[in-house]
Amino acid sequence: VGAFTVIQVVPPRYQAQSRVILELLRPDPITGEVTSPRFAGAYTKTQLELIQDYRVAGRVVDNLGWANDLNMIAQYQARPAGDDRDLRRWLAQRIIDGTSASLISGSNILEISYTANTPEAARTIADAVREAYIESSLAFRREAASQTAAWYEAQTQKAKLALDAAERAKSDYERDNGIIL
């Protein structure tokens, strides 16, 4: 009787998975560095945390168009009075609460799971979380590469200024000492 009551009262929950391969062993195309086994654990932990980060969940909200969905807006307006989050953050928290991630044992495969009331919603959101995670990962890599490129550009400018100064000093020395080539 208790089980029957729970089945009737609690809405069904469906879980969907989506997978991503983590490139731990492939060298970085810019630096040529490979993630060492020592840092692989920290790297994977970071990736697992990133799956449930607001930036990733916010991208999911944007990609699914939830901020413009009248049903979602109505649910947001019916939230408890003490909840002062904005709509996007409130929606992102819904994504975060339904999302989990784990590394498949003995592999570089990251499995993202999402639990929802319908199988279609679970599948759609799990795939959207995967896509948002990939977009965010690429954005972080582009940002890091851009910072590295800016550093190299600054070093190049310093070297060019030093070379120009050395060329001027050489020319001045040759002129002052009557050296003609």
C-alpha cells in the first residue's frame, strides 16, 4: 500500500546520459604539453566540477531558450518569496540540481547524467549540458591560448625594441669610429 501510494504521488523520474572523451593523453596543440599522470586526477576533478558550474548551466539555459519560455517564467514567478535570484540563475540552478557527472572507470570518458520528469526532457537537457560543457571548455582554452599569445607578443615587442637599440648602438659606434663596410 505504501509503495502504491508513493508511485501515485511521486512523479516518475527519468535519467539520460551523454558522454564526452577527455583528451588527457593527447598533447596540447599550442604548447605540446601532455597532462602528466600526477595532474590527471586534478584535471578530471576540475572537469567534473565544471559540468555543474553556473557558466555551463547558464549556457544550457540560453541554448534551450528557457529564459523566454512562458512556462518557465510562470514557475519562476511562483518561487518562494525569499528567493532573490534572477531568472537565469534560478533556471541554471534547476539544471545544476538535475545534473551529475562521473568518470567511467578505467577510461577517459566523462559521463554526464540528467534526471527529469520525462525521458525526452532528460535526453534533451543531458545533450545540452554536454554541448554547453564542450563550448565552455573550448572558450577556456581559447582564452588561455589568447593570454599566452599576448604574452609572446609582448616578449616579441621587447626583443624587437632591444634589437633596434642594439642596431642603433652598433651604427652609432661604426659612425663615431669611422668604420665603413
